[in-house]
Amino acid sequence: NVKKCFNLMLNREDVECSTSDFPRVAIIMGSDSDLPTMKDAAEILKSFHVPFEITIVSAHRTPERMYSFAVSAKERGVQIIIAGAGGAAHLPGMVASLTPLPVIGVPIRTSSLDGVDSLLSIVQMPKGIPVATVAIGNAANAALLAVRMLAAGDDELWERLIKYHELLRDTVLEKAEKLEG
Ligand code: RP5
């Protein structure tokens, strides 16, 4: 139950949360203070019926945990990792260095530099270890990108994505119609 996971995480309890024994996507973040941003990724995955796990892994506060998370992810069935971090945001890059699984980084908006620090830390990976980076705070797009990657080999997900895009289109058309009167 994802909602229960969120509540537990907000109470700063160190728990593993999962919607399935076989999560296809892992959502991790450096701190529970990232959860208000990262929960958007969970909501998107939930709406596409993609099983996922979500937890806190800090590169600098829990480096051993980051290591064991990254090296065991593939064995646990994880196909894509979404990693959110703020400031000197090294979590996505470090995780990508520990597993060949695709990693999508979410730069968290910070109070001092508005998240530009997070963005540059995540996006500027040197050649060899890629991290796909979304816009500052856009965890929803990270999840949508993960769904697209999975959908390339999953017809059901493919159909759901097509429906999702039709919904986006229809929403704009409705608004345009209203505006035009
Ligand atoms: C990073 O430091 C986290 O990803 C978070 O965005 C930032 C601040 O963490 P807290 O001090 O709020 O725990 O590791």
C-alpha cells in the first residue's frame, strides 16, 4: 500500500516500501524531504499499473545502503531506477556507476540555489556513465520516461500510453474550444 509507505516515510522510519514483490521500477531519494517531489513519480507509476518500490537511499549518509541497493536491484526484478537528490546531488550518478540499469535523475529544488545545483550535479555526468535527467522537480516526467522505456517491450503499457496522450490532447482541445467560445 503506497499511501501507508508514504506515511511511514514521512515519520522518518527507515522502511522498504513496495507495491509488489517484483517491482519493475525503483524510486529512491536522498532524503525524506525529497518525498513531496518524488511522490509524483509514484502516482504516475500507480496510474499505469507499473509495480514499483520506493525508499530513501542517501549517497553520503548511507553509502553502504546505496551500494547494496544498487548491486541487488537487477536481481530483485528492477528494470529502471528513478533517483531524486538535491544540492550536490551525486546519488543518481553513483547508483548508475554501480549497476548498468538505466537511471533517471530528478533534480530536487533547493532553497539556496533553486535546484540549479541539483540539476547541474545530475546532468553533467562524464562520458561512460549516463544518467537521463529531467527538469528540476519534474518527478512525473521521470516516471513517464520509465513507462515509455518499459512500453517499448510491453504492448499493454504501450496502449495505456497511447490513451494517456489522447487524454492530454483532448484536454487541450476542450480548453481551446471553451476559450474560442
Ligand atoms: C540531499 O540533500 C537530499 O536529496 C535532499 O534533497 C538534500 C537535503 O536533505 P535533508 O537535509 O533535507 O535531509 O541528500
